[in-house]
Amino acid sequence: MTDFVASRAFDRDEPDTAGSSPSVAYPPLAASDTLSIETVTRVHHWNAHLFSFAISRPPAFRFRSGEFVMIGLQGENRPLLRAYSIASPAYADELEFLSIKVADGALTSRLQGIEAGDGLYLGRKPTGTLVTDALLGGSRLFLLATGTGLAPFLSLVRDPDIYERFGQIVLVHSARQVSDLAWREQLESHLADDPLVRDAALLQFHYVPTVTREPFRTQGRIAALTEDGRLFDGVSGPRRLDPATDRVMLCGSMAMNRDFAARLQLLGFVEGSNATPGHFVLERAFVG
């Protein structure tokens, strides 16, 4: 995997490489040392340009909440792979992913048509820096997502360990329109359908959905919510981000990641990594 391939594919609402050929008869999938073949178990289309899908999970597949893995289909001459964050919790029997639909995308033009029973490639080695191991301890954890950047945070907020490490978990999801707020009902219910975290989430989890192109109860980009204090409505503590107590994870468009990282650094936040934990993290593999 190269950083370039990942950055173009992880999307955060940017299309993958154009050039699909729907009329081509592709060779069958073939497992390898780096790829297994998994079965699609379900597909959900949220709207005309957003869908999620789940696949079978190999018994030996292990990952940390927040990591990504390569997913793909067979191309004309080799596997066509793109990086996708795992949206399901680490204890789930399936692996779930969130994707946009791109009409002329090399992979997504085909991926959006998958059905239960179809086969997909799954990389055998998940990785990533959107993990709690890359953060110092703190009182509040802010998970800031735009578009499909929600996916890794869906895994993290259903991880019981995160509620032991942080007193409050604040998930902010900015989308263009209301129907883009995937999993909104489950998140608004404080994850009431998850027996492993629902008791802790009821007290510690805060969900802040915001929309930029349609009327909604909260409107505006994450930066605007931070500046006018709406980001902190219902959250205990100061109405500002403070590196002494707060930790931040960023997952969105390359522009959002870059701009908000710069904002955090001006406030004294230090970027963390698996080797050296810090005050905030973003997935560097997807920043151009």
C-alpha cells in the first residue's frame, strides 16, 4: 500500500481514481498472502451517494478501534484496492464500512452495486493512527469528523475501553445534508442498542451532528461550532479546547484535517503517534 493510493481512496468525500469499465469481464477473486476473500453480508444505501456494507470477518483478523484496512475487487490485471476505516467495533463478528458512491470511480463505481453474497478482497493487516494508544490520557475526547470520516469513530465509541480512559466522549459529525448523517438514530440514542457500552455512553457520550447545506437544528462547519461555543453545548468543562485536559481525533477531508490540525497546534496541542502519544491525532496516510 502506498500513501498516495490510500489518500485518493479513503475519500473523505473525494472520488477515487476514474476509469471504471463496467463492460469488462473481470477475472475471479484469488486469495493471497496479503488478501483474503470475504463475503458481503449486508448493504445499506443511506441516500443516492452514500452507502455502508458489512462483510464476513476471518477468525484470525484482529484490529484496534479506529484502524483502517484495504478493501477491493478484482481489476482487469490485478486487485483494485482502496483503504477504508473499519466502522464496526473490535468485538463484532462482521466488519462494516462506510463509502460514498462515485459514478466514474475506479472502485466505487463497482462497489456501490455489491449485494449480499458477493465476494470482496480484505487486506490481512489493518493499521492507522486514529487509535487511543496514540493519545495521552485526558478528561475529554473530541472526535471530529466530516462526511465518511465518521467511520473510525463508530468503532471507537463502541469500545468499552474508551469510556474508562476519558470522562466524556464528544463525537461531532459534519455533513452536507441531513441524510448524510449516517447512524444518526443510534448515536442520538446514546448507543442504546449496544449492551457493552450503553450504560457508560448514557452518561459520558455526546453526539453533535451538524449540516452545512440544509436547514437543521445545528448548522455550520466544525470550525464555526468551535469558535462560537456550540461544540461544547451539554459538555462539562470549559467552552474551549485545552491541551491540559482535552484530546482530539480528526478524520475528514484533507483540507479539514490540515486546517484543524494547524488550529490545534496554535493552541498548544502536540500531534501524537503510536510511538509517541500526544494531544491529538489524524490519519497522516490520507493527507496530501
